[in-house]
Amino acid sequence: MPHLLPHFTVALTRRPARNFADGITESAHLGAPDYDKAMRQYDTYLEALADCGLCVTALPGDERYPDGHFVEDPFVIYRGLAFHCRSGAESRRGEGESLKTHLSDLRIVEAPADARIDGGDVLFCADRVLVGISERSNRAGWRALRAALRTVQPDIRVDAAPMRGMLHLKSGLTELAPGVLIHCPLLQLDFDLSWARVIALPPEEAHAADVMPLNETLVVAAGCPLALAAARTVCSRVIALDMSEFVKMDGGLTCLSLRY
């Protein structure tokens, strides 16, 4: 099977709306996010994307959807295909419609009515795709995404990974390098990871399990020394970003952009 991870040239993002603190979160114990600080962190995030060679589009915020800046959830993009997800969170199901016009160069495939899936539950690894079966994503969503991906790569491996303990699969598991995963034990998986080397993080670095590979660069959460050290063992160029205000809304690095 060919290497699944593409070279990214484009990033589509959406600025947080003024009411983004009204979004869905399971992390209220961390306190309310500060909008001005969040915007500074967001602008630094955009700079990092551009610094990695991506052409960045930042759409204006949309107060109809307080979670709308988490643009990775409404779509999964691979090899010219844009799979339009249907979130398990009903309040988020309209977010993808306003993104479609900006994805007109891609072939858009709609998730069927019985499918529930968020892009945050879809992890592309070097040789396979994992789909977290969670409160947001069901097996019908996994099957629909697998069928869509096989129209552009018939031999692609797409595995269902039942999970609990965190919002999305990528909240607690991402790939640092081919065959090397970084994992927060708060994410409990009913799935065999013995095919990979797994680096476990302590609970205080839980959000750092969401690492974002960008071509020859790894972007990691700032203030997490174990995650940073792990990233530096597999990649010579590592960028650390402070995402504290987005963590308060169950967000992280990967969910703030669609990269393709």
C-alpha cells in the first residue's frame, strides 16, 4: 500500500466567532476561554501553517455556529475527495454547508442519513486510517467514509476503533511518524495498537496527544515537555504552539484547519 499521508499545500480555516465560548465543551472545569487571547493564538496558528508552505484561507467567523472554527469536523479530505460528514452533535450539522463553495475544486460526497461522523474521529496514519467509534461517530459513518475513500484508493485500509474517555479519537491519539503513535491514556480504545510503537503521555499533557504533522514539520502543544521530547526524537523540525483557549472548548491543533 502506498504511503497515505499527502504533501499539504492548502489550509482552509475559519476565525472563531465572538460567541465561540457558547460551543459544546466537556472541559468547563478549565474555565471560560478568553476571546482576545484565543484570537492571538489563532493568528499564530495561521502563521505556522504558512511557515510550513501552505496557502492559507481564513474565513470570517459565523455566530450561527459557535463551534464552526473547528473546520476539520465537517469534512474529511483525501486525494481530491471531500467527504461531507454528518456530526453526532445535531447543533453542528450545518457547519459544512458554508465551506462547500471553498472546496469547489474537490469532489464532494455526502454522508448518508444514517451516518454520524466527525473529522476529529478520523486519523490518517502512514498505512491505514482509523475511525473512532464515539458519541459523535457511529459504524454507519465509518462504513460510509470507507466506501468513499475506496473510490479514490481501492486498497485503502480503514479500521473502526471503538473508544471512550475523550471527545474525539484525535483528542487522544495521533501519529508522530510512520508506525509511531502518541497516546493519552484517558482515551480508552477497544482496538489493537500492537502494529505501532505507542508513546504514552501523562494526564497533565492529555491535550498534547493531538499532534499535527505538516509535511516535514510536527506541530505540538506548547508547555508539554514529554510530548515535545517525543516529537523531537522523530522529526528535526518541531513547532510548539499555545492552544490553551481552544483546549477549554475541547479543541486542539488538528481541528482548526482542513489541510490538503
